[in-house]
Amino acid sequence: MRGISKTQVAGLFLTGAAVGAAAALLFAPKSGAQTRKDIRKFSKETVDQLGDLQSDIREQISERYDQVIDVFENVKEYVEDGKNKIQKLVKVG
């Protein structure tokens, strides 16, 4: 069984931070105006963090995609080489 990836850890951390911050905002003894300002600030920071996380995930997917394409190209070359060798053996034999 595989462990938790860095991306999953980051997602869990952000989720936990969001829940904790939201609870702190709701229960903090502040004025309504200050609470709304805090919520706007928190929301902007969370959106920025989620944007960064999304970029990281896209980059990882792109890297994995490139690796898979490389493997398929190597397999294709290997199969072509095998096919050519078999054709030569059939012609010689």
C-alpha cells in the first residue's frame, strides 16, 4: 500500500487550516466589521494557497504524463526492433 503523497499532505493541511481558521473567526470576540475583514483576508489567502496547490498538482501530472509517453515510445521501439529481427530470421531461415 502506498503512503500519502506530498500533495495529499498539503491538501489535508490546507483543509485543517481552513477549518481551524474559520472556527477561530466565528468564535473570536471581534466586531462584525473586523470579522468580515478577517474573513475576506482569510478567503483571499486560502484561494491563493489553493491556486498554488493546483499548480503543483498540474506540474506533477504533466511530469508523470511525460514519463508515461517516454515509456510507451521505448516499448514501441523495442517492439519494432523485435519485429525487424524476427523478419530477418524468417528471410534467412
